[in-house]
Amino acid sequence: MILFNDWFIWLSNWSFYLVSVYFITATIVTAVHYNRDRRTKGNNAIHDEKDPGGDSFKEMNDRTSESKGDINIHLKGGSNVNSKDAEVIFTAGSQSPSVTPMAWFHEALWVIYNIAANAALLVTISFWTLIYGLGINNKVTPYGIVVHVINSIVIIADTILTSMPVRLLHIVYPMLYSITYIIFTVIYWASGDGMRYVYPQTDYTGRPVFSALSIVGLLLIGLPLCQIIFFCFYRIRVWMKARWGLCSS
């Protein structure tokens, strides 16, 4: 049984909450874009009826080209936009993508994705190697499977199937998230007069050296490894798109 008072202290629950927030936010952003796309197409159809075959309608068709996994988008007027600055959406039944400049909520979603993806994978790897693997917690519950296995499966699937780009330098966002959790564990430890801790790795009284090494390993090894893994999935997706036209780019 998971008590509400204890729920908030675990990193696995923090990460599961972030994954949930990401997918809810992604659903909202998708719905907003779909609604705008429908209204734009409706306005274009009305304009086309008034001026069939007109040059002004042709100018509204954006031209795209793709090279070495990055997309250079050519907008009307001759300006170029790189894929990292714009959202490229391939609509159903059409091979021609529509281009939407990246809005603030796209950037916010991108940040949430970077944190949620790394947090989910880090929790999965850490639990099965350092917690379950070392015998600290051998009890596996359905909820435990969800927060320690399913979380990584769905975020990896999302990385492969969507057009979310991955940048190595964006490791800074999950690092800030991890530092926030580390600060929380210190506050939790200090509030209990140094006699309580969340994980053995956060026992700053009994195992100060082990705790310090665990934090350094988390920030300098664990998180970079997770970011590299997601970057590899991203590059595989781009390669599959360039070679066979599979997945999103």
C-alpha cells in the first residue's frame, strides 16, 4: 500500500508524474495544432474558391528539403528555417509537410520531454540494477512495474514514433531536475535530524562517502548515458526516415 505522505519522497514517483505531465501536455499541444490546422485549411479552401489557381494560393504551399537528417524549410519570401526552430507535420494522406514556427508551448513541451525521458530511463536502470539487483527491494508490484518498466517503454516509443528532436546539450534540463531532487533529499534528511533517508544512496549520516559518489555518478555518468541513448534512438529514427520514409523526422 502506498501512503500519500510517502508517495512524494520517491524519485520513481517524481519521474512517473513528469512522464504523465509530458503526455498530457503533448495531447493538449496536438489538439491545439489540429484545431488551428483545420481552421487554416478551411480559410484556404474559401480563398481557393474565390481565386482558383491564383498565384497567391500557390505561394502558400511551403517547400521543404531534407539533408543529413536535418530539415531546411524554405518559406515564401526566401527565408530559411531549420528544423529545430520549426515544427514539421506530415498530415495524413499527404507527403507534403506543413510548417508551423515553434511557439513557446512547443519549446515548453520540448523541455518537459527532455526531463521526463531521462528521468524515466534513469529510474528504470537504477531500480533494476541498484535497488532490485542488490536485494534492497525484491518486492515487485503491478504499480512497481508501471513506474519502473512501462514508463521507459512508452517514452522510448514516443521518441521513435514522433517528431521530437533530441539534442545532447539538452542534458542540462534533466541535470537541473536531478539537482532539485538531491536538494529535496538533503532537506528530508536534515528535517529528520539526520536519522532518516529515502534511499541508501541518500544516507548522508551513515554513508557520506557513498552518498557523494552516488550523486557524482548520477550527474556525470547516469544522466549523460540516458541522454546518449535517447539521442541514438533519435538518429536511428532520422536514418529510417531518410532511407525508407519510415517514422517521423
